Amino acid sequence: MHRLLLRALRSPVSTTIWWPFLFRLHRSVGASPPTMEMLIKPLRRYLYYDLSSLGRTRLVKGHYRFLARAFSRSLVTTLFDRQGLEVATLGGRKGSRFALELRPAATTLTDREGELVVSIRAKDQDVALSRLSFLFAEREGAMALLIGGLQGPPLGNKRQIVEATRLLHGVRPKDATLLAARALAAELELRVRAVSDRKRLYHYKYKRSIVRNFSDHDDYWRERGASQANDEDFVFAPLDPVGERESPREEVKRAIVGRVRAFVDANRRRPGAPTELGPEPARPADGAIRGAPAKTPLVALAKP
């Protein structure tokens, strides 16, 4: 509680915007109350190393507003309750099976790089072979699927990666998660962007020896056809059609794209369904944000 109050006191404006929004969203979908990690989410460094507290608040708030508009109440509630969803089961060589999943970033140790994670794992194992972190964010005037990071297994087991690639007919686990994210964006009519290494929070922490390991992603984004924009994000072209059916590798890629499309269709908010988040309540005046009113969540929480 002390950690929560200290961070809130350092960023009172962001707190006054973020907390009412978050509590209202959780109530509207019938989810359990937000965790402390969610409450302080925009009050600490996140995604871009140079993003202000207010900038982080707008970024994360925009993600959840889009999520509530685009997807069903059931999906949003499941994610808010820190549960994952299976997007697809992929068949590989020798009868192997792999699960492609959508999870809250808080459950995969990647919550400083996004809000959601596309991951892939062997069905008979719990260890994710690739974790792609992202959020829905407004960039250069339009909503995009913004990739914040791409991680392998927590212990970096290369042998597992090589074996999974062989079983998936040459599709690397990280290629599978990137393709799934691009297919998700295509179904939602969004462009895909990725944070560059220079702007990533973990690059900042690595340079200052706060973390020991850092994976460069820029070359991989370029290898997959992305180009760098003026704001230094990498921008991907629209997803190309998958290749010929005769290739087992292309069959795996086709299965990923097709099943992501089916997942989005099954979990999309239906036309005419009520929006889970109604209009924003009127923002308090500047004096109400700074002053002593008991109406702000910060002041109410600080009371004995």
C-alpha cells in the first residue's frame, strides 16, 4: 500500500485520470478489482524509456478503451481476471501439437512491454517458446497494434526452439507469434508497429546495467519486412497472402492466419451490442485535481 501511495503522490494528475477509469472498466465487465500492479501501471516507466507519466496513462488507457470496443465482454473479463485464451492448436510433425495463446502480459513477466501477449508452447509443456508483447495504441494519429517486445523461453533453452522449429516444418516460434499478431491486426484493420531498440525501456535499463540481458530486435523487424518511421518505430506493411498449400511450412502459416481470424470473429463485439465503457465522466477542474477534495481516489485512499 505504501508503494502504491508513493507512486500516486508523485503523479497526481495521472492517478486522477487512471484510477477512476480502471475501476469503472473493471466494474462494467464484472471483473475482479484491479491489482496493485494495474493501479501503478502508468506511474512507472513503461514501454518507451522517455515516455512521461501522462503519456503512459494515455497510452494504456487507449489500449483498454479499444479492447472494450472491439471485443466481447466475455473476452475482456477473462483477460482482466488474469486468465489466458487458446487461439489455436497447431499440428506438427510426428503428431506434435502446439498451443497458440493470448494472455495478459502480467502473467508472462512482460508487463513493462505491453498489455497482452501472443505466446506459443508445446501442448505437453507449460514453457512458452516465444512471447510477443503488445498493446493497442494510437500512433501518428491512428490506432495500431504496437509490439513492445519479443522474448524466448525464460531460461533461453535453444534446444527447445530448434526442436519446435523442426516440428513446425521450419516455422520458428517467434515467427509464429509475429504472424499471429499481424493476422490479429489485419482482422481489426490496424497497422502493426514495433518499438525500436533505442527507444525500448529495457535498452535504457541495459545501458545503465539495471538488467543483464537485452535482445536486439531491430534486425529481426527489418528481416520481416518492417521499415523505420520518423518517430523511430518500425512499421510493417499489410500482411501478404500466405503461400502455396503444397508446402508444409506454408500450411502451418496458413493455419495460424486462419485460426486467428476465426478467433477474432468468435470474440468480436457484435454490432448493436452495448459498449462496455460509456462516455467519460466530466474531468475535474484543475483545482479539484490538486486540492484537498475527498472526491479524488488518491485523497480517499490516503484517508485513515
